[in-house]
Amino acid sequence: MWPHQELDVPELRRDGQRAVPFHQFVLKVHSRCNLACTYCYVYEGPDTSWRDRPARVSDAVMARTARRVAEHAAAHELPVVHVNLHGGEPLLAGPAPLVDYVTRVRQAVAAACGHPCQVRATVQTNATLLSERTVSELAAAGIGIGVSLDGGTAGLNRRRADRRGRPAWPAARRGLAELARHPEAYLGILCVIDLEADPIDVYDSLTGLGPPAMDLLLPHANWSAPPPGKPLGAPAARGGPTPYADWLIPVFDRWFAAEHMPVRVRLFTEIIGLLLGVESATESVGTSPVAAVVVDTDGAIEQVDSLKSAYEGAPATGLDVFRNAFDEALEHPGVAARQLGMAALSDACRACPVVRVCGGGNYAHRYLAGAGFRHPSVYCADLERLIRHIALRVRAAADLPS
């Protein structure tokens, strides 16, 4: 039934384990982008399915997706569903389709659910198309705005250029200025780590933009296509170079030492929470079951986009909103594997003393061509070093015995 997937999955749903319903719906509004970032895993990676997808989502797909979200929320009595509008660059469609999509979902959920269910909506953008009108319309519709940047200066954003090679920073800076006038809609900044950039410069410049939150993301990479600073080689558990921990630790120390932390850094707060026994809310660390699903512009139901960095067709499920309910996607082997927690991890991961914090790292980062995903993360050594460093700092701050 399922498209080819390079999976090594233990027996699924064993011991009566029930699937965790989706509560995060990533809805693609536009499948193209106005930028040509050289490191983009969507347009420069091995999966080229975007070429065969319609550029914009149709009314029919929006209507059917709204019904499917409502159906899922009603069946599982969800108190909240998160609608994340993505692309490409979703604002290539203009603000009206985004507002329309969210309105359809909210109306469908209200009509289908016999219980209170809140629809929280966000859009992730590169900020270059954020005009006063666009920000105002999105804010008025209750759609939060997240921004993707490489830093808060022109130099740090040198790899972000448009399709003519012109720097994207001037337009992004203007968009951020408009967004600052609507703090109620400003969600925060996502930043992919660039080892060539000074980590403190990146952190300080992003903090200077006044975001309420930020996240520092490991580049999507794997054992067959390692990230910058990592050698090509067979999966290894622990040990080896730690360039990403070396980059993140000075940022953590600066952030943690601040008398009043100026911004919430999600990676750090998630690790601290896990160390204190709180479940994770992100795929990057921890073993909480994945609860996100993607609907592309043609209505295809897919797994999370990070899988596009592994191989052609990796996110595909063979399902779509016209023929299939989201409950069917819950039974897909890839989704099931990422809901099994510790049971889906490699033997090396399960034997690691920091596994309940690390969680094996991002699922896509465990991939090895021909051998699937049941390996430690390509960032295994970095994650262990970072987690141990944070644990020591938290213990010292709390004056706990080691």
C-alpha cells in the first residue's frame, strides 16, 4: 500500500499502543519560493516532487483539507489544532488565500466538533514580502507570523538571495520593521546554524530584532549526506568531532548567564525541560511522538518536510485529502515509527545515558542510504556534548549535587 520507504521499523503498535492523533497540520499554500538559498533542503535536496506540484493551493484542496482537519479534531476530541501555513514562500500567494484557508478550517472545526476546539494559526515566511497591508491582514485574522533568517545583519544573510542573485536582506529588514509594529502577531525567528558564522554575532544580532522566541536549527543532513564540518562515514554512536556543539555552547552560556533572558531559545528550553522531566514539544530532541502531518498544494498527505533531505519521495504516503482521512496516515510506517519513542531507536541510542533527552535526534538526521533511519543521529556527538554541558550549568545554577 505504501510508497517505497527505506525503513527499519520494529513491530508497530505493539503492546496495544494507540496512535497519537495529529494536532499540527502543515498546510502548503505555495510550492515555490522567491529566494534561491544554496543550502535549501527543499529545492536543492534529493526530493524534487515540488516540480510536479501546482504552484498554488486550489479552492478545492483548501475546502477538502478543512473538512479533513475538522473530521480528525472531532473524532479525537482535540482541544486545540495548530495550522501552520508553509511553502515554498507562502506569501507569494498574497495574504488573502492564507486568511481564507484558516477561515475555512476554523469554520469546519466549529461545525464538526461537539466540543470546544481552538484553531491556532501561524505562517512561516522569509519576511521579504511582509508589507504593512500583509502584516495587518494576517494579524487581524489571528495568524501569527514566524520568520526564517540566518542572522540579523546583511553579512550573516549572505546566503539568502533572490533568483537573480540579489541579497534578500534589505527586503527582509523592511518586512521585520513592519512586523515589529504588530507584536501580537510576531512569533519569533528560525535560524539554521552556519558554522562559518560567529555564533555570538548570530545570537546578538537576532536578539536585537526583538523576537519573543527563536530556534537554532541543525542543518538537515544525514550519514549519506553529512553536514558541513562532519566527515562522510558509517553511523557512529558517540565520539567524533562536535563542531555544532562547539557553536551552540557559547550561545547557551551567553543566554543562560543573562540576568533577564531576552528571548526564549527553543532548543535550550526544550533540553532543560527534558532534563527536568518535562516532555518535549519538538522533533529535534526528546522522544515525544510526532503529531504533525503535511498537506501539499495538490492535496497530497505527506510526512514532515525534513524527510526531503533523505531521498526522493521520502515524505510520501500515497494518500490525499480527497480519498483518505488523516487517521489512515497515522498507520503509515514512517509515522508509526516516529510515534514509538524509545522502541524505534537503535540499540546504540537506547544504551546511551542521555537518550531520554536526546531522543535519537531529529528522525531525518538518522538516515543512511540503503539502511533506513534506525541509527544514531549524524549529530550524535554534538547532541551528547551539548546536553551534558547544559546539564552541568543547570545543576550548578540550582546548586544541586553532581
